[in-house]
Amino acid sequence: MTCFNAERFVAEAVRSILSQSFTDWELIVVDDGSSDATLERILDLQDNRIRVLPLERNVGIPRALNTGLQKANGQFVARLDADDIAAVTRLADQVSYLEANPDVVSVGGSMSVVGKRLGQILDRKPSNSLGPLFLRGNQYLSSTVMFRRSCIEDFGLKFDESLPNAQDYDFWLQLSGVGRMAQLSTVLGEYRFHESQETARNALRQRRLALRVQTAAVMGRYGTQGTTNIDRLIGWLFLARHFLGYLRIKLASKARR
């Protein structure tokens, strides 16, 4: 977990890990130079399985994520954003799946919504061969993803620190070149919509960088396993649609100024 000025929600996120039915875990919290009470909120929740890494200054999401990855010791690594909540059985469900499917490198799932869209489900269709679908756009919700730490060690994978947004999409695509990816039908947590979240504050940049990553994907840069020519063609079509959507939002943004 990485966090920056997340005092409103981080304690609830950490408590959702403390409440897991699967108890053999280590929580690494990277405080990315917060200037509010984020660090205090975390330190109030004492548990010897929680490791807090406070950074002296704000270095950005991808570098903070890499800092956490370097300190991870477990066989599997799970992401959770500081404003989201993990379902009680999330870790148990994903560990069980990865142990039963040794050729799968990562697994995600769906989330319910809290905040302004209360009750909505961010549904992700289950799949045992998800990789080629990433040519159509990001298929994972970050706070549902679990992957094998061996992928980092064996293939040198890390988050691209030149991408202030869409670094998660790029990382999942790196995983798609390593092995099979999967998606559970299970709701693995709660996603929080709020005005200060990164995707809301930098929506245009998020879309622009996602387009860059998707372009590299359909051009074959990531070597996504199981990809066919049909997958690439569909990927180009989705890329064109996403580009038009980006242009519409950009023009609407300029018109409001």
C-alpha cells in the first residue's frame, strides 16, 4: 500500500487487512511524504505484521510502489490503494487460486463501490486467459490484484517511474509477457469514489498516458502471451475509440475555461 495525504481513509483500508480471514500476511505501507496525519493514522494501528516505510519527500506513486516491492518478502504480492477496502476473504480467495494454478502469474476481480456511486459494482468478467484482453485497455482494478513475487525477481519487473499515471496498466502488461493472467468473478473489495483521488484530479493525463501504454501493447512491445492477430486488430479498434473519447474530454475541458 502506498499513501499520500490519505488521513481520511487509510485507517479503514489498513483495518480491512487486519480483518482478513487469511492471517499469514505482511502489510507494507509506504507513506509517500504525506504532510497531513496519514502516518499517525497508520501508527495508531499497532500490529507486528505492519511495516511502515515513511519517505522524507513525495516521490510519486510508481517510485513509492517500487520501494514497497523491494521490501516485500511474501510469495505473493497484493495491491490495495489507501482509499479502498479489501473484502474479508480477499487474500484467502486469491492465495487459494494461485496455489491451485501454478502457471497463473496474477489474478484480479471485481469491486463494489462506496462514495458517490454507492451500490454500483465495478464488474470484471472472469477469465482464465486474460492477457490478450489488455490490448483493449486496462482489465484490472489495482486494489484487487495479486501476483507472484517471483515475477519481480526472475524477470526484473517494476513500475515505470516515468509514468505518473497508468503505471499500473503498464505493469500488468509486463506481467502479460511473463505468464497467464486470470480474473475471478468474486467481489474482492470496495472501491471509493471521491474528489481527491488521483484518477479524478488528473483525469486527462491518466487517459493520455493510458493511450500511450495501450499503443505500445497493440504494437507488441510487451510480448503478451496468447495474443493472436485478431486480438491485435480488436486492440487497434479499442485504441481508436479510447483516443476519440480522450479528444472529446479534452475539447470539453477547454470549452469550460
